[in-house]
Amino acid sequence: MKKIAVVGAGVTGVTTAYMLRQQGYDVTVFDRHRYAGMETSFANGGQLSASNSEVWNKASTIIQGLQWMLRRNAPLLVNPAWSWHKYSWMAEFVANIPSYRRNTIETVRLAIAAREHIFSIAQQEGIEFDLERRGIIHFYRDQKSFEKARIVSTLYAVGGLERRELTPDEIRALEPTLKGSYYGGFFTPSDCTGDIHKFTRGLAEACLRKGVQFQQDATVDSILPTEFGYEVRWIPVSPDDGHSKAKIWRPAHVDGVVICAGTASRRLASSLGDRLNVYPVKGYSITLNLHTEIAQNAAPQVSILDDAAKIVTSRLGVDRFRVAGTAEFNGFNRDIRHDRIQPLVDWTREQFPDVTTDRVVAWSGLRPMMPSMLPRVGRGRRPGIFYNTGHGHLGWTLSAATAHLVTQAVMRELPPETSRIAA
């Protein structure tokens, strides 16, 4: 039985490990945290949103970003301090503008395929993750932005996604709790929401039942080629300070490696001779605890995307409401800034004034984003090295489809040598 190391226990890594194990591989997952799903898969916006597949590579994104640079509470914020990593990423982002149409259509197709994989896995393994299949409403405050959305909808249709236009009255009929003023919107009934952390942890437990090994509290220091495969050198994380203990590494010998390490993928890829220009784009979320019946009735059941504010929402069970958004180019900084959280709170009060905001849990995460806005999926330069990373703001939306694709790539190069294991 072929041995495969998966680096990273976020939703992408765990889903990849699950699919590899289903095909008969001996899989070990390495992650620097004690538990699965503790970084970007912890508290994202909660949307499984094919309707948010439009890539950002447009001239209008750049213009808008420049206009927002002096606003600390802007949806997109760029720290102008010099960084080769950041500015090389931006140069490649601009170079991908001609691929906007193709990449948007490809993203839609991946998102639709991923959704079916997730539903199937959750049903087969009995994973409860606050799934709500009520669709997603995108609303627009003026005619200009609405007309632009119409153009995007034509690309979505090419990719196989159906959504319909909404008048302001139809928006309120679908979600009566909304109190804002809108020009129009779009509704995607096939989209849904859920708790990414619950899904990732539930799938990790399913992996354990099927024989996947998890090496937690383990930082992968290096991946070295050997005569028969690779030696993954990992360092135990100290329980005292949360950092790796210097120079005390342990080996794991495997036939192949799949790197699903999010923002850490760039460092590992470089050591293996691959250029992987993943940049950490910080996003924020707040989770509101709906501790009264009034607040529970005032929070929306249908998921929302406000195009102007770049804010998304999801209802997580009876008593939780997630509001997420913003994009911040500020390196590997994970600080939770009040001036970035406050706009999410203010937006909630504006749109849903009866939702209580006295019990708000703030979070930030670093989205691993490629300049093309498409994830890197497939083999690397060296035989036996594979990547499934760089999903950006659509990590959960795309993860199951890309896990399927990378599993197929592994099977072509490193056949498992055994029949498929029992489900």
C-alpha cells in the first residue's frame, strides 16, 4: 500500500486525505495545530457559494483598491509598505486580467462539482454541520453595480450555474428580516451555507475511523527526496509556548506528498523547486450569539452577499449568525483589528437592527490566494509531489472538487496497488 503524506489539516487537506484513503492509500496528515480546521477553516463566511465565483482580476478592482487605500474601514485594504512577495503577487494579478472570463467560468464549474461531493460525503459519514440549503441572495444598491452583475451572470450561465434576478420586493419576500434599501439582486437557489469547522472536524473523525493517521502539533520542516520516495521531517510543537522545538525533528518515510498547507505552501514548494506565489489575504468574521428569541427571529435564514460592502452572511443553527468580509494585504499579520471588525458590527445593525450585538466573537484568518484566483492543483516538478492549495476566499466552496482532482493525479502517478477499501 502506497504511503502518502498530506501537509495541512484544514478543509482542503482533510478532504484530500479522505479521498486518498477511499482509494486505498496509507495516509498520514501533518498539521502544526492540536486539532483539524484551526486556521482558515475555523470561522469563514460559511457559504458554499458557486455564485461568488467571479475572480477579482479586473481593472475595476485595482481602481477601487486605490480609492480605498486611505480608508481604514474599507472592504479592501492594502498596506503599501514594500514587500517583494506582495508586489510580485500584485504584478501577476494584473497579468491575469486577460484570463478573467476563462478563470471565472472554470471556478464556477469547480464550485458546482465540489458541492455535490460535499453533500455525498456528509450524507455517507453522517456529518452534521448546520447545513442550510436555502440559496444565496446577492443584493445591489444602485443600477450600475446591478448591470455589472448581469454581465457576470452570463459567465455563470456558461459555467452551468442558474440564478435569477430579483426586484427589491422579491428580495424582501425571500428574506423579510432585511431592512436596507436596494436597487435589485440575484438569487442562486442551489447555493447553501454551513459551519466549515464542524464539517472539517467531522470529516477528520471519519478519516480516523477509516485508518488515516493524524500527526498533530507537528510543523513540517522539510521534505527531502530519498531513493524510494520522500522523507518528511517534522518538528513537534512545544506545549509550553506553541512554537516548534529547534533542531528536534522526526522522520516519516512516504511514497508521495500532497501539500495542502495554505499560506505555508509557498515555503514548502520553494524547497522542492516549485514556484507557488500564494499570498496571505486576511479576512475577518464575527459570530453573533443569538441568545434571545427576538434576536433569533430577527436574523436571516437565507444567506446574503452585499456587493458594495463585500460582506457575506450565514445562519449557523438556531442561535448563531456569521457575518464575514474584507480583504487585507498585510503579510502574515493575524491581528484582529477593531477598525476592521466594527464595520461588520455596524453593517449587521443597519441590515438587521433587532439582532443583538452584545455577544460577538471576532476572528481573522489568512486566505491562501494565488494571483490568478485559481487554486494550484496537480503534480509538482518532482515526481511524487502534488499540490492542492491556494483557494483564496473559496476554500470550502472548491475544496472537494480539487481534492478529487489531486487524488486522480496521485492515482495516475502512484497507483495504490490495492483495490478500493470498504466504505
